[in-house]
Amino acid sequence: MELILPEYTKYIYEINFLRLTVAKCLAHRDALKYHICKYIELDYMLKIGALEYKQMIVENKLQKAKKMIYYLKEINLKPEELPLLIKKEFDEEDKKVSLMGDAVNDAIDMSLKKIPSENEVNDLNSHYLILVKDYSPEININNTEEDNKLFNEIFEAYKSGNLKAIKKFDNCKKQELFFDELDIYKQEKIRLEELKNKINAEIVEIKNNFPYTEKLELQDENLFRRRKETINSKIQVLEDELALLQKELKKF
């Protein structure tokens, strides 16, 4: 196929610009998934999750107390019959409480480890961006098996936040993409635009869900204080109600 140079040059520029644009979208998506949201969740679990865990424990005890009083008063069960029955009935709720407790403990353990600074994460993302453009299978459909293997190593280093390992790949740069036919450039442009839209939709999905949705409230001291006061207030009401039920249970 005979190529008209001006149009050919235009597509080369557009394709390489799109590749960089898609790489930025991919890098942003991965930053959200593996770093930004991870630290938002950590902050959430330490500041709010621990309080919600306490609320879950009190609510769980309260519901069990209510159920025991019902069985004792309305069903006339003997006190010794209750433990096994309550354990079975609240098995799923107990598991939820346990999972929340594990999440809080994991956050505490994680907070004791060295957390990358904002500058370190930005540095990590800068190196990752170029490598994504050159080696991500989502962008580079003509990757060899060796290319994909290399990108898997890059990806694992990125996920773990290993800046030193990421920097080792700095010399693994490819030449700009080149196709022999103009039609292939046109098809590639369509594919990359569709990929960009798909990744941007994934980014929107991440930002519309936990933990990213907690970001504003965690960063705003006034919002956080009000949230904390609300939860503590609920806990106090639940504890007062639980204390009354526990007194009633002692009569049986």
C-alpha cells in the first residue's frame, strides 16, 4: 500500500500520544488500586474502623441479649439451653464481627511498618509510567513472551512499592511503535481510544467505592470529628440498653 507521508506522520504522532495517554490512565488506575486506596483504607481502619468494630461488638451482644430474653420469656427455655442455640443462630454475625476485628488488627500491624512517603510513591509512579507504556500487554498487543514476563516482574515490584527494583528496569526502554501500513495505524488508534475509555471507567468505579469514598471525610478534620462523635454516641446508647438487658438476664 502506498503511503502518503503527511497522513502517515500524523498517525505516528497520534498513536504515540495515545499510547502515553493510555499509559497515564493505566498508571493512575494501578496507583489507586495498589497504593492510594490501600493507604486510605489503612487510615480509615485506624481512625473509624476501630470505632465501628467496637459498635459491632456491642450491637452483637445486644441482639444476643434480646434473643435470650425472648427465648426465656416467650418460649420458656431453660438458661442452660441458650448457649448452643445462640451460638448457632448468631454464627454468621459472629463471623462478620471477627472479620472486622481481623481487618483492624491487620491495619494496626501495617501501621507499624515503614509506609512510603508521598514523594516515594510519586517517584515510583513516574518510573512505572514509562515502563507501562513500553511493556504493558494492555497497550502493547504485539508483546513477545519475554516482554510479558518482564512486565510481570515490573508489575510485582510496583505492587509491593519496591522503588529500588523498579529503578533497575530504567534501561529497559523500547523504540517507538512502528507499523508498515496506514490501515494498521488507524485500527490501533481505535483500539487505544477504546482501551482509554475502558480504563477511565475503571477509575471512576474505584473512586465511587470504598475505600476511596472515605478520602474526603478522613482528610477533613471537621467531618472526621463529627463522624467520630456520631459513632461514639451510638455506642453509648447501645451500651446503656445492653446494661439494662444484662440486669434483666441475671434474674433468670
